[in-house]
Amino acid sequence: MKSKLACSVGLALSISTTAMAAEPSRWETPTMINGRAAMLMPELNYLTFQHMDQLFATRPVAAGDTRRELSRDERDIGDSFVFEGKEQGLEDFLESTATNALLVIKDGKIVKEIYRNTSGEQTRFMSFSMAKSMLATMIGIAISEGKIKSVDDKVVDYLPDWKGTAYADVTILNLLRMRSGIDWKEIYEFGSETQLTKVHDNSLVGYKYRWCDYARNEAKPLNEQGSTFNYSTLDTSVLGCVLEAATGMKGADYMSKKIWKPAGMEAQAFYVLDGSDAVGREFYGAGFNATLRDYGRFGLMMLENGKVGETQVVPQDWVKASTVAPADSAVVDPEVGYGYGHQWWTISGSDAYSAVGLYNQYTYVDRSNNLVIVKLAAPASPLGYERENLDFFKRISETLATK
């Protein structure tokens, strides 16, 4: 979250040619591979983030027959916001932060819903690392069902063929808290030689191997597990593979059965896969896509302690454990004031918390003010603007509290 990101999108064709089999799938042609390499282009990412299913193989997350209806109470959310030291009106603020969509839910009712840049009610927006928070809820459900016995269980307990690997003895708790001790640098310099970029290029772009293949075959220990917070999409990928093994289900199917249907989501969602249809696995660290209102429903479910109507979708104690940072993780990003729970970011000095994705994707939950805000964006720079967005959320909360 804190690394400087220099974004370049021109991948060499060597990745394309080495990734291709004799008869490439529809996702493995040079055109598709180079399209995935270019998906972050600042001039076009507002569009690609709305159409990831046209760039990647995907797996659907089916919605059910019963929808959770969201009533409306249109209200003013404020008309003065500050971005980079400049006071702006709402529309100017949304434009300057490259916002594709905004949803504000107060006291269970939609008070503001805005779509921009060709998006609409049916658009499935890329969530990036908001997907990590969603995976954490599935882990909690699997524990409540006895599929996973304990957060103290080890990776090798569910993935026995990982015996002897760097991740074998890492506990589920330390994966959830980003304390695996594995040597991993979350540096987003696409087109360079960084560790994350290597996996991104070869897995998500080139479809040469899966994220969990890299974790099993290449990961090395660095610190004692549990000792050091280190934000790692690789940890989340391993957590997803543990979930698959424990439940005997694809992640998308488990999400559909345990959350998407019982929570009353209105539309089918999907996961981006890290390989072609036959071999790809859900990109648990950043590959979930859903409509704006369904992200809002997810936030409401968390706000309501995991309950939707009379149905306890996510265990209440798991919601609490996930969204309160332990003392040694209360401030892991002093610059912004973030703490870290179980794949959820906490907000220092408040009881608010948020799922946060690269390129400024947020599902922000403010317990004190009974408020959920979803903000989905596509700025040129994937990092930055965290403080401005948090100030924006706080200003909305203050405005609605006075009306």
C-alpha cells in the first residue's frame, strides 16, 4: 500500500510468445496478452476497470432469486471538498479523483448513487484489493462450518503437497494479518523487474503459471512468521488456495453459495482468473468484480454484523475480529493512519474500517454513523489520494449527521 508505483504498460512480446501453446486458448493470443499488459494505461483504465471480463478468463459468482431491496432517501452529501489543498464542489472532486462510481448508504437507505464515465447499474467494477476483504469473510464462514478447524492451522494441513515449502508451516492467522514472514515486496512497478511484477506478468498477463504455483515453488522465508507486518498479495493468494482445499469448492462457487445468494445480491459477479478457463484460479488478491450496489450490500452486511434480515451470513464474532486491528497492527501505515485486521484496513482514531483496492477502490464502513460508502475510481497513479478520500468520507459522514 505504501510503495511508490511507476506504471508502464509495454510488455515485451517475448512474454506473449513463450506463454503460447501450440493451440492457444482464446485468452492466450498475442492480442489478448498484450491487451492485459496494457489494461492499466492511464488514458483507458477508466474503461478497462469496467470490462475486465473482456480481457481475462473469468469465473461467475451467481446471484440468487431473492434480492435485498435497497430503499432510497436522496439527500445532500455536501458541496465542499478539498483535494490537494484546493476546495472543490462534489462533481469537481469526483472528476479530480477519477471516480467512476459513488454510492452512499445511510441508515440502510441509498442517499446518493452516481455513475460516471460510461458506467451504469449493470457495470461490474474491478475491486482490486477489496477482494482480499471478501476472501476473509469466506474464511470466517469456513471456520464456522468446521471446514477450517482453526486460524492456528497451518497451510500444510490443507495443502499437504506443500510440505517442505516456505509457506508450509505458516498459519492461517498470519496469512490473514499479513505476517507470513515470507520474502515478498509489494512494489507496483509494472513493466519492471520487481517481484510482484514478475508474478503479475507471468500469471495474470502471460498465463504461464498460477499465483499459488509461485508461492509453492519460489517463495523464500525472510522473517519469523507473526513478527512483522508485510502487505502481500501472495499471502492472500495462498489463503485462497487453502479455502479451496478446505471446502472442496472453487472460490467463486463458495462465494455464491455462502455470501452472494444469502446476502441478496442483485447481479452476478465474477472473479478474474490467473490462467485460461481450464487451469486458471480465482485471483483472490485483487480479481473480484461486481456492481456498485452489490458492493454496497456487502458493506451493509458487514455494518450489520454479518446479518442480512434474519440470516446470519458471516459469523458476528468473525466480523468483529476481522475489522478491529490488534494492538501491534493498530497503525501499520502512519502516513495515512491505517491499521490492519483480517484483510480489512482499520481507520486510526475511529471505529470505521474499509476494504481498499489499488487505484482507489473503497467499501468504507462507518459503524458510529451507520454509514456505508463505495467509491470506485481509475486515477493515473494507483497509489496516493488515500488521505483525500478518507477526508471525503468523513465530510460526508459529518454532513449526513447534521441532517
